[in-house]
Amino acid sequence: MKFCDLGLRSNFSAGENSVLEMAERAKDFGYEVLAFSDYLLNLRDIEGLKRAVSEASKKLGCEIYAGVRIKALNKVELIRKVKFFRNFVHVVVVEGGNLEVNRGACSMPEVDILAHPENGRDDSGFDHVMASLARENHTALGIDFSKILEADSRSRISLLRKIRKNLRICEHCRAPVIFSTGAMNVWEIRGPREIMSLIQALGFDYDFAEKALLQNPNFVIQRANEVFSKEFVAPGVKRYES
Amino acid sequence: MNLNPLPPAMREKKRYIVIKILSNAKIEYNELSYTLWNEFTRFLGEFELSISRAWLIEDLFDQENQIAVLRVNHNFVENFRAALALIKEISGKKVAIKVLGVTGTIKSAKERFLT
């Protein structure tokens, strides 16, 4: 098992540093599998990101994948965007905030991560029904460390409260959780062990914290690799040559 | 009359967190110490800071390699690691703090990280 960070952002969208710079720093902090989930619009963006990612991967010798971060206003838009991007990238992250979108993302097996369902809300935006759906469809609750890092004193209190509530629901319903750095620049990257410490400081045990940075993200990458392999026909069906 | 030193079994258990400061500019001991105390009080609070017996060891601060050693009670290591990760600026300079490791004695901290 290798430490994964599936939420990096480069200068392809909102980030400030290039793919190579970000990957170098993340590798220095101990990550071995990386995915850049940028806001992409069309096929040209996807191709550009994929090219940059494969160049960086060759240069640094670690696994780097391309991903996408989707913003949707309603369920129809969400389904349209997810179905389009799923064919091209390894990781599909949906930004939460709207209840309809949160619920939709949890009920779609194509979505890998639902990031921050509490975005811009007074409540935590995630309940036990969504958690059960997320467990069935292997959609993970995603939390970006950079959100906590960026928040000032007052908003950090409410953000940590909401995150803790969502994590408790996920722990109870056994829904997967994925923590990532969500870094926009090299200064926002933190080590995997430090993020695990924060989860433990919030009152969860070591195994839960380890799953959020090792097993669950590795599962996402493994599933995507299977789908993109030549032997894949349909979920559960593989082609074997005699 | 002097106090007798406590027997080893009755002493509080300590851990030494060895940190490296990543930044474009060199950070001095005073700046680091000031920021750490401020951030720890903000994130952990006065109560937890008092019972954890945290201390930044001045003698072990390596100005050239930007390595420092922080002593805490063994029950509070995870909380302090989280608090260290949440530091993003030291006197206006952007920083990222990387934990190199946690040791049980100063001797092993020196052998592993400060030679």
C-alpha cells in the first residue's frame, strides 16, 4: 500500500504551480500515488492535463493520474458531466454543497469522491441515508486539508465541527472516507502522517485514519486501472486470452 | 536542601518531535518559537498546552538545516502534529512544516536527524 493524494490542483485550473512542481513537493512529503483533480471543461483540457501528468510521472518515477473536479448546480447537470468525464479520467471528484447534488453523487457508482458536502451550508449537508448509498456505490466522502488550513479562526471551528459530524456518520454506516491535501500551491501540501494525526485529534482511531489515506484512495485507483485495462469488458467481466 | 529527583517510573513520559521548516527564507529561533506558541494556544488552548508540558528546545535548533526539536508529553503527540500541520506562515514568510520523526530520547533524535 502507498500513500495517496487524489486532490491536488495545478495551474490547469485554480492552482498556482505546475504539475511537476506540485508532484515533486508531494513526493518529498511521502506520497507515492498522486492524482490531479482540476476543473476541466472539454476534451482539449483533458488531453493537456494527461500529457503534463505523464511527463511528470516519467520524470519523477511515481504514479500520477489525471482527474476532474465537477461543479454542478443540479442533478441533471451532474449526471451529464459525470457520464462525459468518466470515460477519460481516473478520478472523478464532485464538489458538494447542494443537497440534490450531494444525494445524486452518493447514488452514482461512477463518482469516486464527494468533496465537502458542507460547502457553503449551515448544516453538514450529509446524512445517514447518503452514507448508506455511498457505501453501496463505493463513493467516498472527500475532505481537503487545504480547506481547514485556509479557514480563519472562527470558520475553522464550524468547519471542523461539520467534518467531525460527517466522519462520525461515515464511521457508523461504514462508508468510505478519503482525505487529500487539496493543495492549490506547493505551500499547502502536508504529509500523510500529519493529516492522519488531525483525524486522530478529532477523536477517531488509527485504523480509521489509515484507511482514509491508504486503503480507500488505493481502491479508487485500482478500480480505475481495471476499467482502463484492455481486458475489461463490463464490471465483473474480464476478457482472457487462451 | 534539594528536591530528590523522581524515580524513572514516576517521571512523565516524553516524546521529541523533530521538525523541518520548508521555506524560501531562513527562519530564526525567536520567530519560530513565537509562532509556535501562538498557533498552539490558538488550536489546542491554554489548558491542553499546560498539561502537555510542551517545550521547544533551543540548544537543538539547527539554523542552517532549519531543523528544530519539540518536546511534548507522550499522550499529546498526535494533537501537536496536527497543530504543526496547520501552520502556514512564520512572520509573514510562507512555510510548510514537515515532521521528520518522533523519538523517545534526545540522544536518538540527535543520532537520527541532527548529525
